[in-house]
Amino acid sequence: MINIGAIWMHPQSGQAPSTEAESQLIYGDDLLEEHTLISESALSLKRDLRERTKLAELAERLQKPLIALTDGPIELWGAKGEDARAYAEFVREHLHVLARLQEQEVILAGYVEKPFANLMIRLLELTMAPQPLRREDLLASPLRGVSDRWLFGEPGQPLLRAGERSAVFGLQSASSKNYRGVFSLHFFYLNVGFDQHPWPVRVEVPRWVAEDSRKLDLLHRALVEQCRMMGSRPYPYLLHRAHETARVSAEEKRQIEAWLALELRRHDGEIDDLSHKQSAKQLAGRSRNRSER
Amino acid sequence: MSQPIPIGRLLRAGTTAFVAGCRVNQGALPSFGALLRIPLEESYQVYGLIYDIHIDDDGLVRQLVTAESVAEEIVRDNRERRIVPVEMSVLTVGYEQNGRLYHLLPPRPPLSLDMVYLCTPEEIVRFTERLGYVRLLLQASQIPIGEVIAAHFLQVQAAHPDPQWQERAIHEIITLLRDDYPRLMAVLSALSEAIR
């Protein structure tokens, strides 16, 4: 099952945010790709594409200016090696979604909370290498062990003070080449933490946002405000609530499985029973039935 | 006749007490000491008195309180959208069957998700006309009985047309607690704050 959650708010309106959740049950032939069971990463791609499509749908009915956040990079990740053709199809659909967002002038951003790709460090390594660049210079990592997060958020003397953002850079990677022209991906670092406890995050934006300083400033301000809302552990409040809206709890998962089993039995389907060992493990322990607190 | 006011639904129940839940934003938030009823069937309903109102926190709320300020939108989101109910612990004080009120424990407790209603002034007057339920109140241990009775008195006074009701109720309490002087004094002390 793919469950996605969306939440939107109008800052300074005094109104509670609105939420929407969507569930899609994938079954039968839809679970197969090339006669084999669909992979976990392909399912993740389906979910990510659905999330981004939901943003485009919401953008078409909400007032502007509008900032749209996704958790993680903007580009779609996963399954590239497993099924290149299917991945290419996902990317094509994603570009179509991006076109809808660009048409609406949506300020789209991907929030990468703990970036592990050291893009800035790599850039520094290349600038340190002697010119002209040789193949071995490209493979060398003289700054190995230094991370982008350290560079911008060194405890005690962060390059970015609390609330500050870096310059905007173009994103260079093998997969980002799928996103060209107005969709080409850019990023900046933003310290959403505090002077004593910096927390640099990477924010990805498409070119139509990167080249518009007004949009960048609005996004910068909104992200700082969103993170401040979460107090001592800064993270965009709305992204947290979107996760909460989409989350399927263990109890809900059990209910769904029970409904599916019931429906199958109604149609004379066969259900595999739990092993007796597992069944015994799930017996409730002795507890008092609480009727009052 | 006042309209019935739904305030929430039943979470869990026993014969002597039950717990109901409601969302924080519901207009008619019940108050401590309020008389409630839960209709189970057409001719059967259970009555109870709120003795505790409880609001649980969660991880997000604990984190939000560390922020320098909390925007109105976030307060409303947490009160209106997130599933954190207000819990009301309720002491069972009687039931009604086939039109007759009993100040006894009910034959069957209410069931999960049964709707809970706040009693209207007319229903309060009807239920408190006789004072048999005071015995059930005083039997309850581990609840702030003096405070519950004082809060209940304030609400009954506002609804009751009988000016002698308060005096009758105090006599009933004195009679029932005549062999338990410390408890009697605790209840009368709380009542002295409610009665002017």
C-alpha cells in the first residue's frame, strides 16, 4: 500500500493547516514488473512520484505565492540500475509534474536534512588540483574525511551563522543530468540550527527558483520559520506533519491485513495461517483492564 | 427543552467508572463535576459525573514547547487536526431504564465509541431530584471527592429551581459520612468554598 500525506498552511492567517492523505492499494498484476515481484525501490519511486504529483494538484488550487516542500532531494532516486527503462519512464512523468509546478510559479524545494554527498568538498578538491586536470586528479580525495556539514556547520565557528544561507550552486551528478534547462537542479546550504549548535541542511531548488532572488528569499525565510517552530530540534514543522499524516501505524497495518483476509475468505480464497509459534508469541500478556486512570 | 449536547465518545468502561474522549476544539467542552449521560438503547442510559479531565502530551508537543514562540496556526493544528483527545474520567452514578431513574450501578456498562452527552439543566434537575446517587459518589475512593461534590453543587445550583435542594443534599452527606469524621470535614470544607 502506498500512503501519502500532504499538509498546507497559510502563515499568519491564524487558521489551522489543512491535511489530506491518499492511499493506494497495489495488487494483482500491478505488483509485477517483467514477471517478477516489484522491488522495494520501485515502490518507493511510485510513492515519490505520487507525492510530487499531489503537490502539483494542490498548487493548481491554492493561492500564490506558494512554497512546496518535499522531504529529500527533488530528483527521483532508486531502481536506476534494476530497471533503467522503468526509471526513465518515472523521470519523464516527473518532468511533466515539474512543468506543471513551474507553470504555477511554485517555489519548489527539496529539504535534505542530513546530506551525505559532499558536493562542496568535491568542488574544493577540484579547485585545488593542478591544471589541466588529469584523470588521477579527478579520482583523488585530498580532503577525505571532511564533510559539507562540517564545512558549513563547524561547532563553535560555523561558516554559516544561525539562519544564514550559502550561495546557490548548480548540482552536478550523473542522475541530475535528467533535469535540464529550467528544471536543472541547484542547491544551497542553510544553517537552520543555532550559533552554539549549527545544523546545516542542503536545500535543492530547480532553476526557475534558483534564478529568482525574491523566490529564494521567500523560501529561505519560510524554512527558517518552519524550523524555529520545532524548538530545540529544528526541522520544518510541515514536513514532520506530512510524515505524521502519511504514516501507517502497526495497528492500521494489522487492520488492513485483517480486511484483506476477510475479503479473500468471502471469495473462497486461501489464507496462510500464522505459525503456532508466532500465534503464541502474540498472545497478550497479563494486564489489568483499565476502566479509570 | 434544551437540545442534547454531544461532547465525545466512550474510550473504555467498567461498571463503576468509564473514560470518554473528545477533541480539544469541541465547542461545548465539559467541565469538572459535570453530569453526563450515555444512551445505550432507546430505553436505557447510564449517568456519570466527571471527576478528572486529562490531556496527554506526545513527542511533538514536548518539542514544540521548547520553541521561543508557538504560532496560532500551530496551536490550532495540534488542537484541531492531530489525534490527541481530551480524556474525561467519569464516575458512574446511576442509570435509567424504561423511563425510571435508578441511583445504582448499571446492569451493563456502556460500550466503546458510544456517544456521550452533557446533561441539560432539565436532565440535571430530574436526575438530582432524589439524592441516592450521593451514596455512590461518597463510596468512590481515590478521587478528590470534596472537590467533585463542590463542582457538582455549583452546577446543580445553577439548574435547580428548588431552593431547598442544597440543604437537603448537605444533610444527606452528613448522614452518610457521620461515621467518617475526617472525610466529612474534607467534603464540608470544599463545599464551604462553593456555597456562599
